[in-house]
Amino acid sequence: MSAAIEVRDLRFRYGEGTEALRGVSFSIAEGECVGLIGPNGAGKSTLLLHLNGLLPESLKGESSVFVDGTPVTADTLHEVRRKVGLLFQDANDQLFCPTVFEDVAFGPQQLGLSEAAIRERVTQALARAGIPGFEARAPHHLSVGEKRRVCLAGVLACEPSILVLDEPSSSLDPRGRRELKELLRQIPITKLIATHDLELVVELCSRVIVLDEGSVVAQGPTVELLSDEDLMLRHNLEKPHALRHLHPH
Ligand code: ADP
């Protein structure tokens, strides 16, 4: 069986700028929940954009990214985007309609579903995102946490088989973070979560990939890696509180 996500020696440079990804390789099995961690500028967001074919320069030539065994190319974009749901870091990039209903319905509408099926998907997605009955609300009047849930509902409404999240818990208060973790735990599909929230990684992810300066510098079981104080310090990360009592060696 093909991996849900496979990345082979992925390299990427923005224009004439620095090389954001310098030969990244990893694979994620179906149903796994994997954390992607690393300091600012490590290349996490650039990597996630590749999983949805969002950097046109990378769609030319041979692909280094495979989703369920399908190479991500200009020809497969439609299929890949149906499978991979990407939640952006900034909700304002993803919300642009006057009502929550319209925002969440946008994806299913692109799939060409009937009006009734779209309504059903929106109702279910709002419930799964923990904001049932929010259809008529105005997204720009919602709190940061509620906006993020609307975005999550929009992604879930397309029924992806892989969920890719960029900093899902940033700017949430402790209760918002707790609730988000619960929601994510209850979504039983393959997940890749880029985050600085290492407590979230400990609670949700069985495995982590550490990225620094565009390279994978470590990958392995969460507790083993995150309790390795030297590794964490070398890459400007911090051993999570929940693992303070553990010593790896
Ligand atoms: P992270 O998500 O880990 O913070 P990014 O993927 O955002 O890292 O950035 C990786 C590198 O690519 C950084 O050096 C950053 O400055 C550069 N970069 C990111 N986006 C752009 C862009 N649109 N144009 C040029 N350089 C960029």
C-alpha cells in the first residue's frame, strides 16, 4: 500500500532567495498523526504548501511529493486537493464570505454537489468543528478561535483523507487550545501538524519530524525526540513541560 504522504528529496528555492527546502525526505502512513516542528524559517510552511501543490514552480518537471502514491503535478492537482485538506495559519486568508455557511459551503460547491448534499456537509462539518448552528454568523465578527474552527469546518466539509495543519493552536488561549486538541483527536484521518506547540505534539502525535534550515534533522517517536534536551536546544526548541521528568539516555 502507498504511504498517505511521501516526500523524496524535495528541494525548493523562492526566486533568487535562499533555499527553503534542501532535500527533504519522509513518509507518513495512512492514519498516522505526525508533528512537524522546527524554529521559525525552518521551511515548515513551504513544505506544507507543497502537499497541496500551491507553489506553481514545483509543479513543473518530476515531482518529489506523492499523495496516496500519486505524484503532485499540474495534471493531478484536482485529485490531490480533494484528498489533502490544508488549514492555513491565518484564518483571514481562508475566510472571505459574509456568512459562515457560505464560507464552509465554498469547498463542497467546487466539488459539484447538490444543494441538499452541500447543506448536509456544512451542518456536519460545523458540528465536527465544535461550532454547530453557526451558519448565519458573520465570520469577521467571530473570535480568533471561532474563525479557526470555521476554517477547519470548511476543510472538513470537503471530506479530505489527509489533514494538514499550519500552526492550528497559535493565538488561542489555554481553553481554546485544549478544545482544539480534543477536536483534532476526534478526527480519525491522517494528520500532519506543523506547530510550535510541543504540548499539542506530545498529546496528539505519535511521531515527529524536526526540520531546521530546510533539512530534516531528526524524526522518530515523539516522546523519545522531545525528551532529548540536546536535540531540542540545538534546534531552538524547548522540551515540553509534560516531559520534564524524562531523561532519554
Ligand atoms: P517556517 O514555516 O518553518 O517558519 P517558512 O517555510 O515560512 O518557514 O520559510 C522558510 C524560508 O523561506 C525562510 O528563509 C523564509 O524567509 C523563506 N520564505 C518563506 N516564504 C517566502 C516567500 N514568499 N518569498 C521568499 N522567501 C520566502
